[in-house]
Amino acid sequence: MSESNPEPLFALVGNPNCGKTTIFNALTGLRQKVANYPGVTVEKKVGECISQHGKKLRLIDLPGAYSLNARSPDEAVLRDVLLGRRTDTPRPDRVICIADAANLERNLYLLTQVLELGLPVILVLNMIDVAEAREWHIDVPKLSALLGIPVIPMQATSGQGLIELKLAMSQSAPESPKWHSPPLPEPLKAELARSRGLLCQAGAVRTEAALLEPLYLISDHDPSHYGIDAAHLERIVECRKALEASFPGWEDELVNARYAAISELCAEVLKRPDQPGVTITDKLDAVFLHPIWGGLSMLAVMSVLFYLIFSLAQVPQGWIESAFSALGNWVQSEMAPGDLRDLIVNGVIAGVAGVLVFLPQILILFFFIGLMEDTGYMSRIAFVVDRLMSTVGLNGKAFLPFLSSYACAVPGIMATRTIDSPKDRLITILIAPLASCSARLPVYGLLIPALLPAHLASAWVKAGLMLAMYAIGTFGAFFFAWLFNKTIMRGASSPMILEMPDYKLPAMKGVLLHVWERANLFVKRAGTVILGLSILIWAASTYPKTPGADDSTQLANSIAGRAGHLIEPVVKPLGYDWKIGIGLISSFAAREVFVNTMSVVYAVESGDDEDVQPLRNRLAEERWPDGRPIYSPLVCLSLMVFYVFAMQCVSTIAIVRRETNSWKWPLFQLGYLTGTAYLLALVVYQVGTWLGY
Amino acid sequence: MLPAPKLSELPAGDSAIIAAMPCGRPALTRLRELGLVPGTRVKVVRRAPLGEPIEICVRGSRLAMRNHEAAFIELAAS
Ligand SMILES: Nc1nc2c(ncn2[C@@H]2O[C@H](COP(=O)(O)OP(=O)(O)OP(=O)(O)O)[C@@H](O)[C@H]2O)c(=O)[nH]1
């Protein structure tokens, strides 16, 4: 097949963390494109490389996986590409199977499955340096002879083995591998052949499919059955039931048989010391996973990370904001007044600044995540906190994304990609906005002193109230995680299985590249949605125009202002008037906008961002028609509770839409969070009023 | 006869051979695919500070899992 096609397609396949990306980058020299497989958040990376003989070869980097028995959309994509079941990706002509030599046996498992599909394979033994450091000796020529395929030892980080790989890629594939799939009992084979017939008829597999191909569809464990048509699913379940009835445990028997063959193979080619020496990993783990030092060192690492995204990011964020406001001022002075100028200055420029302002946090967070993943520390964090997270039905990998959400939910939600269980990932995304992010601080900062005037409460009481807001949010997050686990996600249980890789020095180039990719994706994909939504909200608070009116009247007459009037009956039970209603509506763009909007509503000189004293004084003077103050302590409290829960952030909505690939989840999230916010604010105000506050 | 010891009960530092695992549970099938098949030697490296998960060494690779799964894995009495 590879002879007939001028540009043969090679697929890179391997377990997670085997060095696949490093090899792909080395082969393509970054002549690559990153996209998404339609319908899922699985990345599709394609690239080109020039063979040792000057021929152009096409490469595709498939998602890392332990097995072709899919358990997640990632693994389903791998399976479907290798089976030639995807219309958007041709079936590869050849497979480069990358095995981590330091975890040889487990990595050979995936190889046996790929060989069973009958695809020509080149085996790369990556991380050969790590295996050698452990004094493992792998007899490469013998392995190649026993498998009947080219085997290339490699150290991708230093480029050793790359030329040999390119050479093997430009040679035509050897006739057929010597590896034979484990002998199956005849009746099982017959049953499988029958299943294949049925699935071919239904169009679920190619007509020329190898005997074992349908097997991987039948043993699909992905709860969402990604990549399988609903029409085929019935057939597949039927086949599974038939197989299970006549051969109980056939799937497990097959695994046993493959491993038996692998053990036999390794007995011939792999020599390991009987008593493994104490490695650096053992020494480091003795500290990082120590009952006391483990927790303390993690706390230290997390504090540094948190400090950096929380405060270091503010410096470049300040630059971005002042650069864009300077740009806005410049346009303001150069252009004739009019709708177009307003659109450019207040809509577009402010909107773009609103997107880019997330970049510092995203860059810092992903740099750290990259470092922690690359060094192997990430698995240790998950290991240490798993028990804690399991009390609410999540696993240890959800910890870091959730923690990051206290700085900002946008990078936090982007970081959920490190959670491989789709269920845990979705729940973490759904609860992330409940972590009190930094955008809530200006709102708390305005309302807490309004609630507790200086002569009534010390700074400590105020700090305590602030802390209480964080606690309520956190408690809410855990409550909803628990609830979703028991309700909408029930049954989709996935076990926590964590690989504990050896510690490594991080490869800076790879880490930086990854950070760059993330930032790029954020700006291109989520950025456009954020920009669009912020322009919409800007337009709503600008139009229709009231000629000659001051800003305050102008806002009151705009769509947003009228909507504020419109929702007054709805928010009145919470103790809010229509002016607060406008604040709620316009701060849908981002929570901190509430402060600015209220300044405009009350026509207060807004002054510096820092100084909200004039606004606070103005709030204290606001009265209902009957003379009661509007901003009673109870209303301030009810407002703060509202902001703890409400999903007042279009950027979060945009990123959730992006990360879940549908509008269903962001809308559900918007509904449940705003609903909870409303209910709790209502309870606070009504119960408080009833109690006589 | 005593019930067979389970992987979840193996003290840190000890190793044993897997005797049996129930069939047909997807979580256990994944563990099999990672190399925990009957007849394989497993060693418990350590337990997490809060008692769970447990880190094990199997076929030269290290994995962590919870007691919930480990409790299904029966060990051969040594
Ligand atoms: N010592 C050593 N480290 C390597 C080698 N190849 C890759 N690495 C490192 O292994 C780590 C993982 O490499 P990646 O290329 O990100 O692995 P991957 O398979 O793409 O991982 P996922 O993206 O998580 O699936 C990185 O820190 C690499 O620098 C090697 O041959 N020797």
C-alpha cells in the first residue's frame, strides 16, 4: 500500500508519557498543524517530514493510550483511526509504535494489539537511557527478529536513534510480522467471525477487516461510546452479549493470553537486575510522599504557584490594560466622535483587552503544569490528595485545576485536560466557577465595608467575612461535585488508576511549546467568543442612545437599563432595586464590571480603580421611595452571596463551551449556578428580614 | 480455610503473586491491561499519607490505585 501512495501516512502510537510528542516534534521539526477531531476535544496533530531518501512523508500523532479497548474519547479516536473508521482521517499506511523502554512490558501490550490489526509497524524503544540507567539490558536484534518488525532504540531528548527511525521509515515494510495474536479457542474464533459478519453488514467495520478488528468495537468501555453510531451500538451490544454468554470472561482471557506471550518474549530479550537498586525516584518519593513532608512540600509548591498566578500575573495584566487604554485614548482623540468610534474604543479595543488580560495567568499556570507534568511531580500531587478528593467523588487529578480556579476559572478549566476520566473532568469544569476567583474581589471589596462600616467592625471581622465567602463557595463546589456524582453522572464510574512515572529533569523546549499551544488555542478559539459576547453586552448598555443625556441617564435608557427595570420584580424579593438590576445584567460580562457600572449608574466620579470610597458613600445614601436605605447590611450580604454562586462571566461560558464542545454544558452550568445564586440570595434576604435585620 | 489475602491488605514493602481477579469488571480489565494478570508478582511500594491510594510495582512499572479496586485482587498465600 505504501508503494502506491506517493506520500505514505505514518501514525505515531504509544502509551501516555512515552515521549511521543518529543519524537513527533523531532521528526516534523515543527512542520505541524494542531486541530481538533470534529465533535470531541481530542487534539489532532498532523505534520510532514522528509525521509532519509528525500521523500516526503506524512505523519499523524494519535492520542496516547494504554489499550485499543477504548475507555475515553481519546482512546476511541486512536482505535477508529487505526481501524480506518473515520471519514476525516485516512487509515494510516504504517504505524510507528513508541514504547517506553523503562516500562517495556506494559508498553508492549499496545503493540500486540496494533500488530493484531495487521498494520505494518516500526517499534521504537524510547527512553533507552532511562532503561540503561536502571541496568536493564534489552536485546534489540533478538526482539526485532522475534517480532519480525524493525526495532529502533531511541533517546528522543538527545536525538539518538532519529536517523535510524527515518531510515526505517523510508524502507518499505517487511512482508509480515512474525507476531501472532494469541491462539484463540476455535469456538471463540467462530463466534468472533460471526460478529464480524454482523458488524460488516451494519457498516460498522470495513469489509476487509481483520478477524480481531470488530473486537475492539465490541469491547468498547467508553461511557459515551464516542465514535460509535447509535445504529451500530445495538448490534455491538448484541454481539457482546452473545460472546459473553458463550465465553464468560473472554475479554479478560484475551488480556491474560497477550501478557503471557509478552512475558515469554521479555524472558528472551530483557535482562533486569534481580534486586533493583535505590533510584533517585525512590529517594525523592521518600520525601514528597512522606506522611508529613509530603503534605508540607505540596503545600509549599501550591502556595508558590498560587501566589504567582494570583499576584505576579497582575504586573503584565496591568501593562496590557494600560496599553489598551492608551490605544483607546489615542483612537478617541484621532477619530471623529460617533457610533463607529464608540464601537472601536469601548467595544472592540476593550473586548480584545478583556481577552488578552487572561494571558498572563494562562501562561504562568500552564508553564507550571508543564513543569510538574514533565518532572513527574503532578502524579505525586494527585497521589497525595486523592483520598481527600474522593470524599466528594472526584479523583486526585481534579485538585490542581480546581485550585487554579481560585485565581481564575478560565485557566483552571483549561487545565482540566489533565484529568483523563471524562466524568471527573466534566464535574470539575462544572464546579470550577464556584471557587471564588480574583474577579470577585472588587465586588467583595466594595460591599464588605458597606456592610460593616469602619466604626462598627475591625479589619479582622471584615477579613473573616471575606473568608466566609471563600468558604461558602468551596463548600458549594464540594456539595455540587457530590450531587452531580450521585445524579447526572451516576453509573459513569471510572476507577482511579494513576501512573507514577520516574522523576525527570524537565525539557524546557517541550514545556514552552506546550504553553504556546495553549495560549494560542485560547486566543483563537475562546477569544473570539469572549470578544463577541463582550461587544454584545457593550452594545446593550449603549443603545438606544439618548441624545444630550448624561452617562447615568444614558445607561438607564439603554437596553441593559430597561432590562434592569424589567427584572426589578424578579430581584425585588432579594432586596434589589432596578439600578442593582442593571449592575447584575452588565456584570454578566465579568463580575468586577459591577463596580464600574454602579459608578456610572449613580454618576459617581469613578476615579481610580482602587478608590471606591465615593461610590461607597453614594451607596450609603441610596434610599427606597419610602426612605429605607437600599444598601442595608442584609442587601449587601445577599448581593455577595449572589456573586459567590452566579456565573457572571462570559469568558468562563466561552471556555466551557470550548472545552466541552457543546453549548449544552455551559448553559446547564449557567442555569444551575444562577439558579442557586438566586435562591440563596433570596433565602438570605427573606430570612434576614424575617429575623428583623 | 482462611479467605485468600487481598492486594488491599498487603503491607507496604511486601510482594506477592496475583492468584485471581474476578472477570467482567471494566475497572479490573483496565488493570489487567496494565499488566496485573493472575500469575504476576506485585509489590506494594507505599500507601498515600491518608491511607489511600496504594502505590504498587508491577513488571517494573509503578501504578497507584484505590483500595476499592485492590480489594478485588486475590493474592496467592506465600
Ligand atoms: N530521559 C529521556 N526522557 C525523554 C525521552 N523522550 C522523551 N523524554 C521526556 O519524557 C517526557 C514526556 O515526553 P512527551 O513527548 O511529552 O510524551 P508524550 O508521550 O507525548 O506524553 P503525553 O503527551 O502525555 O501523551 C518529557 O519530559 C520528555 O522530555 C528519552 O528518550 N529519554
